[in-house]
Amino acid sequence: MNRLAIITGFLGEVRNRYMVYQGNRTLAEKLELASRIKGVDGLELCYPADFEKPAELKELLARYTFGISGINFRSRRSGKWWRGSFISEKASERQEVVSDLKRASAPARTGDDLALAVREGRADCGIATRAVAATRGLEFVSLAWERFDLVLRRRDYFEPGPQALFKLARSPELASRAVALGGYEIADSGTVLLNR
């Protein structure tokens, strides 16, 4: 969990209708600048601009060890939409921002749905596990590691269902599958952490 994050949009061009407060920067320049800000350990990325070169984004996030606190759909008064996006006089600009919004908010209810959307070009990125990306040949940027604990009543622990699950959690078959999929840490699987 990031303690302090900054939106990349504030690290690039900032302006209003009267003046430009600071010029634009490349993605690499923005992340390098963020790395010099005391206490910042995360970024709120701007879509679609920060995702134009996924391999570069992945490399920069790894280099500076930033977490990602959020993804901001950015279409207002910046870059090509300086005159407006949804209210632009040009029909082509309005259609472009609507298309980008649809791509950014396309529903994917499962990792498989998301992978298919990326493969078909209906989405650029989304939140899923490393295993989903690896088994579909997609790039992966790690945002966070999550720990999952199973909580159950003591009397239920000894029932056949939970016992079968704990046996599987300690099995060599699960360990080899976790290695093959990548992104899973199962060393403590099946360990009782609290018994009250």
C-alpha cells in the first residue's frame, strides 16, 4: 500500500487558459522527477497517455520501485483536448474521447474476459493476476502483492472439505502449478496462524 502517491499529470504540463505553469515532460522524465520527491512511493497513472508504451512503463515502474495507487482517465483540457473533449466543436475529437472512455471502462468480469478484451484490442490494460497474463502471452506490470487468509470456525477445520483443501495446499502438485503460472507465493499455505 502506497503511503504517498502523486498523479503523473501534475508532473507534466500544467496550464490554464491564460498561461503555462510548466512544460510537458516525457514519461521517463516524470518518473525520474517523482523519484526525487521525498516520501513518494506510488503513482496515479493517467490513461491513455502513460500507457502508450507499455514496455517502457513497466521498465520505469520497476526501476523506481513505484506502486500504483490508481489509474485516472484523463481527457480534459490537456494535450489534444485543450479546447475540450466531450464538448469539442470537432465531431472527430468527440468520437475519439468517447472511444477512449469506452476502452478505459469496458467491463471485464474475470481475468479471462480481460485477457480476451486486451487481445482483441477492446482494452489496453486492466487488473488481473500474473498467471492470467502469462498464460495468455500478455505483458504484466505488478501493482501489489496480496495475502489471502482463510478464516473458519475451529470445529469446521476438521471437516472433510477444509481438510481436502489443506491437503491440496501442501501438495507438490500445487507447488509445481504455482511455479508454472508464476506470481504465487505458497510457502506458508496451510499454516494455522491463529487458533482460538
